[in-house]
Amino acid sequence: MRYAYHLVDVFTAEPLSGNALAVFVDASGMDDRTMQRVAREMNQSETAFVLPGQSRPESTRVRIFTPTYEMEFAG
């Protein structure tokens, strides 16, 4: 299994500071269990998975996982 991801710094304008976040830009085909296992492997405070929207083809949705559970919302 190969998925591209980026490790980004959020809540900062300075590289290598702030909150590190792993972002999987196309998590299509990744199931819930796999997302949770990947988040645990990344071991960041949060890991985001970008998926196609459910109602409109041009929309997207994002699921966010900590190493132990899926978050309903993150800010």
C-alpha cells in the first residue's frame, strides 16, 4: 500500500515549529481501520485524510485521526 502524504506545520508561519500534521492528500480506498493504523504509525497529534465528497463530485471531505481515535472536528 502506497499513499502520498505531506508533513506540514500548522498554526505557525515559521517552518519546523507549530503543530506538525500529517496530511494524506488522496485517501481514496483507505478504510477506517487503515486510517486509524496509519495515524498510530505517524504518531503525530493529528493525521488528516482527504477524501472525495459524498454528495458532489467537486467537494472534498477530511477525516482527522489522533493515534487513538477519530476526531469529529478539529480547529
